[in-house]
Amino acid sequence: MMVVVAYDVNTETPDGKRRLRSVAKTCMKYGQRVQNSVFECSVTPSDYLILKHDLAEIMDEMCDSLRYYNLGSKYASKIEHRGRQRHVPVDGVMML
């Protein structure tokens, strides 16, 4: 299934900057960055639970925000894009 993760981490302190990097690194394990603070993650239901748990451990609920948008498995028709694309489609072919 496709899950979009959007986050806003308070970076006014060194600890906040560390949390921001940790959130991004955790999201990169499950998907790819499509905007500065937005990731598209193709995950199994169990991976989704682990992702949410890992991010909850990192964030400070008093000053940070996480949003999850579950697009399901038939997500292709639910995503519209305009402008420069920063990523490879998740189910597309990638050659190295």
C-alpha cells in the first residue's frame, strides 16, 4: 500500500535539528522523498505499523507534527503531479 508521510519538526534547537534528520532517515528506509518534508512510502501493513512506531519514538509531540495519508494499494489514480518530479515512480523501472 502507498502511504504519504508529511512532517513538521521544530528546528529551533540542536535537538530539533537532530530529530529532523532522524525522521528523514527513518522515512528513507521505507520510501522516497517527493517534497522537502514529504515521503511516499510503499509498505506492507506490518511495515506501516513499524514506521509509525519508529517515528513516534523520534518526535516530540509538544512541538513536532506527523501526518499519514494511507492511499491504499490502488493509489496510481489518486496521485496527481505537476511540475518537476523529484523521484522515480515507486512501481517504475530503475536502472543503475
